[in-house]
Amino acid sequence: MKKIVFSDVDGTLLNKAHEMTELTVGAVHKLRELGIPFVIISARSPSGIYPIKDAYDIKGPTIAYSGGLILDENKKVLYHKGMPKAQAQEIITHIEEKGYDLSYCIYSIDQWVVKDKKDPRIIDEENIVKAQAMEGTVKDVVDEQINKILCICNPDELETIEADLKAKFPDLSIVKSSNKLLEIMPMGMHKAVGVTTLCKLWDIPLENVAAFGDNYNDVEMLSCAGHGFLMGNAPVKLQEQLKGTVVPTKDNENDGIYHGLKSLNWI
């Protein structure tokens, strides 16, 4: 029986120190021994995911931009969907005209473009994901599609910014991934797209999928998986929202992935 495991990164696979715990590393390696693929699926770009895979010897495909880009183990593109550059420019123009307290990042395939590399929020993001951005504009993006615009917001303004952008751009997917991060992507683009697309390619039924996540941009993935696990560090409102729909597991400091897989007897 074919099985597969999908895991979000921040707040799920990694702890507060942005590291994998020992039991979680062991669980991932055990899955490989058993022939069960372990797939990192994240809102991050590929360059923000590969350092994790290299550091902990994680093999297999990679799903970036919350499902917008699927790469096989050899980094070959299996699926790619973004928004037109003109639409991305419209979003950036609106953000700048509003003067919001945020820093924005423009992503396409493995290109990461920012307005100011000296911005402390960009420097912090580079340190977290262990990748480097380049200064530029939408015009500097090589590909014709933009996978994602990430807004690193003042947490006190996040809900206001989110509400405004959703009203201004109702044809886009706009979702929080933390108390300061707002992800802007094509409508209908979420992690369940990545899960279902890869499972279809590999002929794996969704009932044999285990998925782990901790935030609002994980909801669709956890709901479509046969075994959806919500981390104990998820926002309380989200825990209440998904109560009875997904299975709660321990937090990212206490090996939530390991305990979830043990409960399934998959490791």
C-alpha cells in the first residue's frame, strides 16, 4: 500500500531555533528506510527549502510556494503556476501607495527579489531561510510568472493589511502564515494543490496521505489528507476551527511529527 507524508516547515518541521529535533530527524530517516516518501511542502521558495534538506539528508521532491511549484528529487520542474507580472506589479503599486509598514518579497521559481536588502526584516528573513535575496523590481524577474508575493508586516497592522488586500484583489489567494507574514498567490493556490497533484502523478490515494501543519495556510492540506495533523503550537483560533476535523499532535518543540507518525504505526 503506497503511503506518503507531507510536512510544512516553519512551526512544524522546525522548532523555534529553526532546527529539526532529534526524534523528528529519526522519524524522517525511518520513513525513507520503509520506502515512504517524505515531502517538504512550504510557502518558502526552493532556495529556502534546500538548505534544510541538505542539512538533515532529506531526499525526495520539494513543493514550494504553497503548491505553486513542484520539483522532483533532481530539481526538475513537475508543476508550475503563478500570476502574470502585470498583476504582481499592480499589487506592489497598491502596497506602496498605501504606505503600509511592511517589507515585500517577490518570488518566481528560485528568484527572490526585494526592494531593499538592507531592510532589517529582509536581513532577518535571509538568516532564517539561509538564502540571499536580490534587489530589484518586478521587471527584474526572469520568468513571466510570479509564484508569490510575501509581505513581512508589522504584526499590529497585519489584519488591516490583510482585509484591505482581500477587498482590493478578490481574485487572489491571500492568507496568513504567521503573526507577521501574509502570502499572496493566484486564487485557488494552496498546499492541497501540491498534495493532490503529486499524489495523482504517483498514483497515491489521498486516504494514504499524512500531512502536518501549524497555520492557516495549511488548512486545505490538512483537510484533504487522509491523516491531517495540526501541531500543538498552532494558533488557538485555528485549533478551535479544526477541532474534530484534524488530529491534534504535540508542538514543534516536542516532536509533533514523530508522535503523529507513531500514532499511525507508520514508523
